[in-house]
Amino acid sequence: MARAMGGEAIYMPTPGEPGIIAWGPAPSRAAVVEELMHLGQHRALGWADVSGKIVDLELAAQNRLLTTGARLGWTDAELARIAAARARWAAGGR
């Protein structure tokens, strides 16, 4: 499912209840952490409908990933992929 949607992993929120995390065959640690962050974001919002907040939630997750990755010593390549994803979201795209 994640691969079909173009990702290593994906969190699909369901309004009113926890969503679903779908893992691709070999998600990176950044992908795993990011989707768990999205689950946490959704939980913090009381399982609300987040359809109008996706870009903001993605940017917040990417910022946190960059901070977390730098603190934990993730590779330059990992951090560059996160920064590129953040730039795409900031430009309004996926």
C-alpha cells in the first residue's frame, strides 16, 4: 500500500479514530520515525479531520526529523533527503 502511494511508509489518518500506518518492504529509519510522528500529531489533535492541515503537519514533522536526525548522528544523505522533502512540502507539493 505504501509503495502504491509512492512512499516508503505512510500514515493514513481516519477522522474520529487512529489511522493506519502502512510500511513498504524496507522503510528507512527516517520513514519509520516520520510516520510515528504523524500518528502522534493526529493523536494530539484528538483524532480530528486533518485533511486541511496536511502541509503544516508534514512541515512540522520534517523540521522535527531534521532536529532529531542531527542530534542522533544520522548520515548527511539521510538529512539531505529529509531537507529535500521539506522543501517540496514548503513549495506546496509532495
